Amino acid sequence: MGWKSLDDMDLLGKRVLVRVDINVPVEDGRVTDTTRIDRIVPTVTDILQKGGKPMLLAHFGRPKGKTVPDMSLRQILPALQNALGQDITFIETLEAAEAMQDTPTLSLLENIRFYPGEEANDPDFAARLADLGDVYCNDAFSAAHRAHASTEAIARALPACAGRLMQAELSALEAALAAPERPVGAVVGGAKVSTKIALLENLVGKLDLLVIGGGMANTFLAAQGAQLGASLQEPDYFDTAKDIMAQAEKSGCRVLLPVDGLVSKAFKSGADHKVIALDNGTKLDDDQMVLDAGPDTIALVKSAFEGLKTLIWNGPMGAFEIPPFDTATVAAARAAAAQTKAGALIAVAGGGDTVAALNQAGAADDFTYISTAGGAFLEWMEGKELPGVAALRA
Ligand code: AMP
């Protein structure tokens, strides 16, 4: 905790600068996925109901401090007005905002990254932004791993609080890792060890159970002597994998690696495959690949989940985009979802592919919380203090 929410702020008649993440996919000038827009509605509605005047601050794309017309937030305006059910005043420039006599009821400032001061976290630029409001509200958890003027410096210049989405993210993440109900476990899957070293190192010091899946599990098995043919694996990280196993043993974290896998010669949907046992002595042919965990592993994972009170999930347990290599991910996700639905587990998941995999399993709705933040969720799992969150605590 240590941060304030909208409940702690007096908003009546106040100009509220709200940092949101509406960096949504756009094709031919139309928003193709409104998830991020939909998720900020509770915050904006709440501020309006409390008599505040929200001015939304947001980035779109990477214009690198220059005005790039293709990256104007104006193209997001129709989708935003639709989600909020009311008109929004679009403010073209910071200068125009500064020149305004009256603050509009609800407004959106043009792409904040058109200004070089934003990504530089320039205090003078943040002071200009702060002059536009009385209160600052950060609802962009997914941008909180960046120390930018509209996420960091501004929070130190005004009374600051978390918006509803940020509040939900922080509460879920704090419940899952800062002070979890034990035993606490994690599933870490996905392609590569190399992208998740810091995360694995942080987790083994904190968890009771670590389930390693996906291509990353191949690297762990191969580090112990398994010869896994054409499987995705990273020989440069065999030592890292061994170090992580040693750290886990020292800190009393049980590591569960696959004991069997689905092996195929083709990385494609419906490819011929068979189940093989996996251990230190496994020897695959040169053209064989492990693409998913097998049935014995699924059974082990499910029974390991039953002993847990808290579960964190990042990354699929196999090549889930190409069935049947989604089998382990789907089965494990459904088991966690059922336990959560029954009130026996707190399950928190995050990361781009993870959200897609859990949706595919039909498990997402029953998880306690699904974070849509990619980089910020991973940095939080790495144990890093996110600058945007630290500034809210200051
Ligand atoms: P990441 O972005 O690190 O979470 O990795 C997700 C990707 O890992 C997905 O695209 C999966 O298809 C891929 N993946 C998981 N397991 C395997 C595997 N055994 N072989 C090849 N790719 C895999």
C-alpha cells in the first residue's frame, strides 16, 4: 500500500489530470481492440461523479518527442467518446491547454509523447503539466515501469492518487507477491530463459513452488543433460538454468520441470506427435521437438496446484497457438481457474501471450486478476520498484 486511491481525494470542482493507457491497436484509422479504453471507464466516470473535471493525458505510439500526425490521439476520440458515453473536448497542444480560460468537463490532451520533455521526465515540462490540474490520478499501470513526466515527475508535483484500474492492479499484485497467502507458487512458461532470468531469480527467493514450462523448460532439462534434438533451447543459458535450480534449492522453492512431453517433427497445427518421458537421460532425434508438456506433467502440476493458496502465472506451458500443443496450458489453466472459482486459490496472471493463452482456455474470467500490462507486469515480477508506482507512494 502506501498510495492513495480516488476515495482519499476531494475532487469536487477540481481539475484532475488523469494518466491513462489508451495505446490501442488502430487499423485504417479505426480502433480494432477497445480493451484498454474500456478499462479506464470506471476511473473517468468516478471522477465525473465526484464533481471533478478529468483531463486525460496519454501517449500513442513512439513519436520520439516530435509531432507525428499519424500518431495523433484524435483518431482514438470516437472510440473513447463511445466507451464513456459523452463528448470529450480534444486539446490540440499543451499551449492551447495553457491558454484555456475554463477547464472543460472532460478533455483529452494530444499525444503527450509529441513533447521531448515527456520521455526525458523533465521537471520543467512536468511543472507545466501540473499547472493544468489540481490533482493527479495515475490509471496507467502498464506505463508505470517508465519514468516519464506524465507518470513520474508530475506525481511529485501535485496531490496524487491511483485510478481504479491502477488500484486493482496494485492490490492484486501486492496480494500475490508482496504479502501472499502461502503456499505461493508460479507458472513461468514461454519461449526463452534469456528474457526471464531476473524474474526467475526473484521468484525462487519468494515462492514455495515454481512450475517451469514451455521452451524455457527445454533449456532447464538440457542443462541437466537431456538431448532435445531440434527443440527450442538456449545452450548459452545452461549455466543460468543450473544457477536458478541451485538458488531454488537453497531457498526451499520446489521446482517442477516437465516429466514428459509431446514431441513432433513439425511446428504446425495438428502435426503428428507422440508422448515421451523427459529426464536427464532423454535423447531425441535431431529433427524432433518438444512442443508441449505431456499428461504425467499435467497431472503433477494439477496436484501441486492443490497445495497452493496463491498462484502467479506468466507464459504458456507449450506452443499454445498450434493445437494440440496447447493441451498442457489449457488443462493447467482450467485447473487453476476451477480452484479459484471454488474460493481455494488467489490466481493472478499477466503478460501478453499469457492473457491470450488463458482466454483460449476459457479460464481468464475465473482468475482472481488478469493484468493486461506487459512490460510493467514482468518488471514487477522481477521485484523492481516501478517508477510510476514509487512516485505515488512518495
Ligand atoms: P514468451 O513470449 O516468452 O512468453 O513466449 C511465448 C511463446 O513461447 C509462444 O509463442 C509459444 O508458442 C512459445 N513456446 C512455448 N513453448 C514452446 C516450445 N516448447 N517450443 C516452441 N515454442 C514454444
